[in-house]
Amino acid sequence: MSETSAAAPPSEAVAYAELFCRSNFSFLQGASSPEELVSTAAALGYQALALTDECSVAGVVRAHRQIKRQQLPLKLIIGSYFQLPGLSLVLLCPDRHAYAELCRIIPMPDGALKKAITSWKNGIYAAASIAWHSGCRKARQRLTSIGGNY
């Protein structure tokens, strides 16, 4: 979608933040580039957009650069989507400490990652502030707050 074809935000827009969005850096899952996603989100009046590519933060630099270049009124939330046996979740980072923790766990094998997530649920790690998880892809998704501010 080109920047000029996006709809102008409504004058009385409702505050909205998309917390699960995959770009074309999620192979065969996302179709739009990070630049297109942030431009469209801003044009639609979103307050924030969480870029949550699968096991990756590869698109966040391009998204951040586009926000700065176009001076978009949009907060970029960095996160990542994980699909493990019996568990799907999105981790979002409210600060640099959380970002560092996310980058540390992305290359972990599934077993170690699942163990780390169990530790977060027990309050040992507070770096990843929000986990969106479900028992399986078809299960009803629920949002669990672990702490932090957005």
C-alpha cells in the first residue's frame, strides 16, 4: 500500500494499538514491509503498533527508521511471536532491558525457551511485560499481563 493511498485518520479516532503484527520478515506469514505497516498504522490513526515477527526482531530497524523519516505520530513496540508445541505467545518489550532479554531468548531451542517462559510466569523474569498465549492455534487467545508500562 502506498503512503498516499492510505485513508486519513478520523477526526475523533478511538485510541487503538495493534499488539500482534507480522511483517514480511515472518516468512510466509506477513506480506507487508515494516515501512508499509507503520505508515498505514499511522494513517489509520493507531496510537501504537507492535511489530511481532516470528522468532525475530529483524523488521524493527526499518519500522523505526520509517517512523523517524516520516515523523509519524506512532509508538513502535518491539516484540516477537513464538510458536512452541502446545503454546503460542507474543512477547512485547517496554524498555531496553526487555529488548535485551528478548534478543537473548530468540535463538534458544524450544525446550530452553519454554523453561524461560515458565520462569517469567513465576515472576523470576519481569523483562517481557506481556505474553499473549494459547494452548494451541485454535484455542481462544488470552492476554496475560506480567508487568511493565506501555
